[in-house]
Amino acid sequence: MDGISGAIDCIAAISTPVAQGGVSMIRISGEDALTVAERVFVPKYPVTDIKQMGGYTAAYGEIVRGGQKLDDGILTVYLQPHSYTGENVAEITCHGGILVTRRVLNACIEAGARPAQAGEFTKRALLNGKLSLTGAEAVIDIINAESDGFIAAAKAQRDGALHRRTERLCEKIKATAEEITAWIDYPDEAEDETEIVTADWAAAAKEICADVDGLLDSFESGKVLRDGITAAIVGKPNAGKSTLMNLLSGTDTSIVTDIEGTTRDIVEETVNVGDIRLRLADCAGLRETGNEVEKIGVEKMMARLETARLIIAVFDGSRPLSEEDKRLIGLIAGKTVLPIINKSDLEEKLDIAYVTARLGEPLTMSAKHGEGLQQLESAITELCGIKHLDPAEGFIANDRQRDCVLRAKNHTDAAYNALSAGMTVDAAGAELEAALSCLYELDGREAGEEIIDGVFKRFCVGK
């Protein structure tokens, strides 16, 4: 590497999964990225000189190391500042074998790049102003997303939805804080209007508090989208729990027979229902039994009732309410419950009014025939609190962000209390400034190196 200058700023990493596949891609970023690329890639078509390549162009050629051909490949060039990182970027695509991919990476390192750290490409995008910190966090959420709803929400976050929402809130806080500062600096000019301006500031602070509360409230909906929720399907034997489980999972996860007590243990499956991931458990039917194995299954079901965020209670609409049904209703009343009257294809004999009075309006469906599935998805979305979540408005997506907003809330509440109680405005101004600092930390403008490093530890190498 003697004689290679400036290349310390260049980083390189494999940016596709390190596994056998059709193709692999090695990304190089830094001021001298194209110089490194020239040392390992010989273009053949449509150009024969990398220096002739403009941004967002590609060339076919040979990948070499020490004069020896390693592979055929494609070089794609992105010129600063119009690249992911905001720097010059070269991406070399080769065949997807693990050995050849590692050899191409080693060739890039020998040519002057250094191995990238976890998330370093995205970190450079942050430092070069291509992303806010919340936008950078959304990148890892896109990578880890396991539902259509959350990937759409994460894309909105990456494109600046939360940053824009935070910026609007910051502008409101700044405007009020600056007015207070001006009044403190020139009190004689507004001495006769003290009560009026204080009342105006109190009203502005109240509105700010409401905005902060709204932002904080978005955390739970975002958490549901990201992590999903635990849900339990419960009911007496032969109510149709396992049939419903199979309908939601799209597979024969649970055994279905007409024999009571078929499900004796908890059958678990992760399924996507609309925009929500459900960690779903098909529990043993609730009934008195002398079978020791079935008793254990019922005990596990009782324990799951205590931990499940959503309980899907299935009742057989073709049979009158039994004592087991009523006992179950008593156990789950007051929890987040979606009551389902199953077997709508058969004659209705169940006392629906009894269920409605204790658990709320039930959903009538036929799990066997798949009737009512769309209504079921809508009901689950409503109960989980994401029906009215608009990803384009931005939302709090993780605990770090929530902590920033919680601290901002404490300061804005204190500012409002000071202004509404007629206390000196100096204290209110200081609290608003502190709230502003918390929100600047949220999107990275005042985030320390330790906080930023903590965010990028969640990333894989190559992104």
C-alpha cells in the first residue's frame, strides 16, 4: 500500500448477504473511491476508462488483483454529492460465490480502502447531511421490517416524515422562546402589556404541549407496527379456534378434528394480519377434564391470558352458551378482546346479546369457509390502535426517540405551568430552550458521538 495517498478516507464492504447467490456487491465510498476502483476494475464496455464515467453510470469489465483476473463484473459509479453517502461511491457487482466475493473485497482493501464498520456508509450519509438521525434509524427498520405496513412506515421515516414533524414543533418552540427572550432583554418596551403577552405565551405553550403529547402517543402505534403484538386464540373445544388459526396462517398449523381436546398444547405462529404482525397462539380449549395432558394445556392457556395483548375469543354460534363459555367471558372481561361468533354458515343458537354486553360487539364469521376475514383484519387493526396512524406524518419508532420526546415533554409542561401560574417568564424560557435541545437530539442536530455510535451499532457491515 506504499505510495497510496488519501485512501484512508475510503471504506469498503460487502453490501449483499455473505452467502451463495446470483450476484454479490462490494461498495466503496470516499473521496478516492474511484481511484481504488481503478486499481481493481478494468472496464471493457461501454467505456474503457473509469475517469470517463459520470454519476449514475455503469460499465462491464474485469475485476483484477495484482494483475490476475478474479471475475467478470459490473462497476456502477455515483459522484458526490449525489450518492447515498454524499461521497464518491463505486459499487462492484461480481458473481455471488462467497470465495470470489471475499477476494474482490480483499482486492479493494489492498488497493487503498479500509474495511467499513457496522453502519458506516449510513453514518457518513448522516454526517454529510443526506439523512437526519431519525432517517438513518429508519434505514435499519426497512432492513428488518417483517410486514408491509411497517416497511411503508419506515420508508416514510427514511424520507423525513418524523424529521419534518419534529422541525415544525421546533419552530413553534423557537418562536415562543425568542419572544420571551426579547421581552426579557427589553422589558420596559412591553411593561404595560405583561399580562397580555404572558397569556399569549401560555396559550402557545399549551398548544406546544398538545403537539408533544401527540408525538409521544404515536410511539405505541409505531411499536405495534414494528414489533407486532402477542395474541391468543381462546374458546371452548370445537369452537373453531384451530380452524381460525389455520385461516390466518395460511397453513395447516393446527390439527382440526371434531374430537374435543384435540389441541392440548399451545400452537404458536407469527402471521401478518393486514399491516400487523401477530405472534399468535392457538390455545387448548377451556373445559373441565380428567386428562392430565389436557389439564396442562388448559393451565398454559390460562397463563397466556395474562400476557397476551390481544385475546381473540371464539364462540360456536351454532350451540347455546355453555358454562365454559361464560367462565371464559368472566376471565377475559375488561381485557383487549375481539369476540368472534364462529360458524355463521350454521343455524344461530348462541345468545349474542350476552356476549355483547360483556365483551363488546362481536364479529360474526365462518372460519371454515373464510367468510369475514377482511372484517377480522379491520377489527384487529382498530383494536391495536393503528387504524388512524398516518406514517406520512411521522411517528416515534424506538426507545431512544421516545426518551428524547419524554424529556422534551417534561420541559414543555414545566414551561406551560410556569406561564399559567404567573411565575417569572425567565423560567419558562429556560424550559422551552431545554425542550428544544431534546428535540434537536432526537433528529441528530445535538446528538453526541456516543448516541450516534449507539444507533449505528444496530446496523450490519455494508449498509
